[in-house]
Amino acid sequence: MSRNWIAVASRAHVRIGVAGGFMQVGHGKAAPLRRMQAGDRVAYYSPTDVLGDRKPLQAFTALGVLRPAAPYQVDMGQGFVPWRRDVDWADAREAPIAPLLELLDFSRGRRNWGYAMRFGYFEISDHDLREIAATMGRMSAL
């Protein structure tokens, strides 16, 4: 059975992954990607446009389905060799999280809804993924 995930990265980093057909989480850690399986669905949440930016974006910026391939490493130079997974990304529009906060299971009624985001990824319910996908205009893609 497919699982659903939220991954967290700046919009700039998400765009690189979407353009390349891959995802990374936790600054390139392997363990989170090994928990995910082919057919799992992922929504990227971007707290900011650029890593380190203080101006909040707080939007879902990508939506996709993991391909049937194992995680792999890529040498990006200067000793940085992150783990990646291939993803079929949907052509989805960005969606601010604010209007969804009282609709999503993981955030409804929680003042500190952003706490889960601190870990870089977490599993969400089918309901939450459907709400996010519908808001991004891509319910049919999943």
C-alpha cells in the first residue's frame, strides 16, 4: 500500500529536484529515502524561497510519485554526496499552507503545526494528501 509524505526544502532546492526528476531530504540523508517505496506520494513543503531566507513562503511547491528505483548517491563535489530518489513530478501549482491548516489532519487545531516540519520529512494521511493535491490542482495525478 502506498504511503504519503511531506518533505521539506526551500523552493529553490525543490525546483532543482523537479527539473532533475529526483528528491532529496534531510540534507541528503539516506535513511528517510529508504523508508519510502515505489508508488509512495510526496508533497514538498517550502518554508522559504531560498535556504536561509528569513522571508517566509510557507507553501506546497511540488507533488509527485516515487519511481520504482532504489535510493542512490550523486557526487556534487566538495565532499557532498547526497542520497536521492527518482520521482515522477506532477505539473502542479504552488499552494499556500495557511488555508489548509484547519483541514489537514497533521495541523488541525495545532498552534505549533510547523514542529513536524523540523525533521525534514514526515508521513501524512491519505486525507491530507488528497487535500494538498486538490489545492495544487493535481488530484487526478495521484
